[in-house]
Amino acid sequence: MIVTTELSKQFQWSGNTINALNGISFEVRAGEVFGLLGPNGAGKTTTLKIIMGLLRPDRGHAEVGGMRTGPDSSAVRANIGMVSTNDGIYPWLTVREMLLYFADLYSVPLDVARERLSSLVDKLQLSRFLEQRCSTLSTGQKQRVILARGLMHDPPVMLLDEPTRGLDVVGSQTVFEFIAHLKEVGKAVLLSTHRLDEAERVCDRFGLLHRGNLMYAGSLAEIRSATGEKHLTEMFLSMMRSNEQRSQENASCSPA
């Protein structure tokens, strides 16, 4: 459902060139949770923005459901649900009003939207605050609303950008259950996070991203075999050290 091919992206900052992505390629299949993992600044959000069509890559391309993404790819975005802790919600609308409003933005018929809302209210336990204005919600309640919003148009692809940031144990557990539900109903899920312990818990395959380089993509068993390490955090640190060493060696070999 999601395919990225040789994605490369540079940014100019204070006269310096920043290589945000260096030719990364991976795919996410239907019914699979793929973890795009890396520290802050690794290139995770840049990748998500290119998949959404909000950024144009310098080289390479991304596809969703066989359609290439780009600035005018509204048909592609209709097939994507986006969940991010940075997403705002409309403070003066009630939860019900906001979710039905987003369904309308995607041209979901009202009767279908109401049926879908009822299902999500049960799934995410929204009934207690469904008629509250969004400005009155707690952090955990807002996150549940954001999760529901991403599914109001029933997209086949879900992008989750650091979905547990700022949440307590109970809020994080809600996100884990939500991800399990997405997998159960056959969604292709791309989870972007620096929380390797959480990713190890919910993901089927992983892409380890460091300084714009996709160092490895595969299952836990495959990465374990490649690194000789047991846990995902140890695997990532091992690959990160190797990447740093290669960068230093390339720098030392460059002409003065």
C-alpha cells in the first residue's frame, strides 16, 4: 500500500546544506505495522510529509495504493489517515461536531459518518465526553479524538507520527490497542517514533533511520541476525555506531 523509492531531500539552513533523506526505499503492506524508527532529526517526519504530498522530494518518489504522491495528490490524501500529537483540534466544537465535520471534508455521506462515529465511540470510549467542547478535554482525551478523526473517512493507510508523545501509561495503552485494531481490519500502518521499546511491542517490520540513511529494513529476526544483537535498542545503537564510523571514514578520505 505504501512504497517509497530512493527518496532524497535536502534543506538549506543558515548557509548549510542538510541531507534530510539519502535515497531511502521501503514498503508497507496491507495489514502490516511498519515502524520507521530513529532519533529526532533522523528524517522520519520529512518522509511522512513526502508520502502525504506536503513536500516534494529532490529525487525518488512515494506511492500510496499505486498512486504517486505530490502537491496536487488530493486523491492520494483521501486514502490516508494521519495521526500526530502536533495535530490541533477545534476548541469550540464538541467532539461529535468535530468528527462529523472531518467526515464531511472527505465527502463521507452523513448517515455513513454517523454510523462510523458510533463505532469509534465504542472502540475508543468517547461516550463520556462526546458532547464536550474540545477545549475542555484532557491530553489523553484529545489523543483519543485525534485517533478517531483519522478513521472517520475509513482510509486504507494510516500514518502515525509519535502518537504516544506526552501520554501517560493509560493513554499509551489506548494507542497500542488502536494500532492492534488497525492491523486487525487490514490497514497499512506506518508508525514513526523514537520510542524503540514501544515499536518492538507493536510493529511487524522496522526501518532504522539515522541522519537520513535507512540503515536496515526488515523483521526483528532479520535485523537480529544482521547485527547479532538481541533487543531493538541494542540493534539500533550498533547500526548507528557503524553509520557514524562510515561517515568519519568518508570524511577523512575526502580531498582537502
